[in-house]
Amino acid sequence: MSDGRLIVRQSGGALLYDTGKISYGLVKSGNLAFNGNWRRLVLRGINVDPNLGSSWRDAGVPGDDQYGFTLDNPQSPIVFLVGKGVATGVAVSGNTKTYLYAGANAATKYYCFDLMRNDGLPGPWLKTKSEESGGTTFNSNQNPMNVVASIRAPGPGPLDRFGRPVFTYVGGRNERIAFQSTAGSAIVHSVVNVDIGAGVEYAAFLPWNRSCGIVDPNTISSGYTTTYGMAEGAFGRVGGISFFFAPPGRTTTQDWPAQSTTATYSYHSLPTDRFPSALVIKTAGLPFPFN
């Protein structure tokens, strides 16, 4: 005990927990569920101001699927993913919030942690409270969040002849998910893998992300090229984590001058003055699914 705090260490001296620190515990885990499809936006005409929201209309074809999960009475949740997902927003209904992700599917797993609190469950446990507020600071009934690594997103890939990176990350790749057609919107993911440890499943959380635009050479008629928005995400997998960019939903989509297009993908307006770092946990030992 030190300064009103309870500090517990392992036999080797490694810190197990310190009630003077902010403690997060697992509150829910499972697979993301389909929530809906968000249509993209196109300009109403060639003579309108693109800076005005009223200048844009629904594209009229399916855009980007949204997947998510719902949490009751959240405080300050942190969500780690195994499998693709770009955070796109939160839908609020009373005391519940639905956390939404684009670029995901029903195979994407989530592990949601929130500030520890008194859950009222019976059985042996250790709970500590703040002397100032009286709120719960640690609850041994909950599986604690244990961050094992913080990994910064890599810099951009090589440039094309127009000075635009052809991958959002050096050493990365582009993945065509869907082609543009009258039945739906074009979708490309730009991905890079970061290996950590073979045979271990990791989950990742990106505290903040960047956005950019993609120049997509996929054509539906001669000389027709499009650009649309992309947003950044990070996810875990067996062996490491991955960073990626994907369309977030309700993004704008526009024609791109054919003379400023190459035969491959490229990215514009990609911020390079700062890079987010993903927090990483191991999923072994965490209950799944859990609610």
C-alpha cells in the first residue's frame, strides 16, 4: 500500500496492477453484426459549391456496409478488433450506444473494455475505491486490459509520377474488394502487416486515425476515373497486427481527370506530419463471446 493505493507485483517484481492508475476491464466481446449500408454522396451538378453540404446528394447505389455492436451504459469504452474494421461513428438510443465500423464483416471480432465499476456479482473478489470520489477503481471480477505493445503506423509507400503514394503504407498492398457498377460502389483496401509473434492472436485499437482520398482507376466507361474518401483503421490477427485504409461510409465520390491518372491506384491528401499508434493486446485467456 502506498499513498492510499494498492500495488500488487508478481513474484519476479513485475507490476500486476496499481489502483492509482486508470483500470479498464472487459465488458463485452463477440462478432460484429451487420447494421446497414451507408450510401455515398455525389455532387448535384457541375456548378455547385462542393464545400456546401446541400451540394451533395445520395449516389443512388449501395455504398459501404456498416457492422457494429451495442453496449449498455458505456462510460469510456476502448474497442480492440481482430479482423478488419474502421470506426465510423456511434449511434445513440437512450442509455445504449452502437459502435459502427466500415470495411468489416461478420467474422470481425471485438473485445470491448470500459472503466472498471462495481458489477454487483457474487463470489470472491477484490474491489478498491477512490478516496476522493468513492467510485470503483479496480474490480477483480473483470478481466483487466493488458496492453502488450504500442505500434506506430508506417510511412507512405512509393510515389507515382504525379507524386502520390501508390500504397498508404510502405511495404503494403492494395486489395480490390468490389468493382464499381450499377449495383454498388467501388471498394479498395490499402493494407500493411506488422508481425509481432508467430502463433499468437492479437487485437488492436487505434485511438485516432487519418483520412485521405483514393484515385481508383477502375472504369465503367472510357476515360472515367473516380476518387472517394478513405479512413484509417488497425486490427489484430494471428501473428501480429495490420493497419489499413478503407471507405468509411457516406464518403463523397467524384470524377478524377483522366490525364492525372495512372494505371494503378494512388492516394491524395494523405497526412504525413503525424502517425497514429495502435495499442495491442493478446486475446488468449479473454472470454469470447462475453456479455
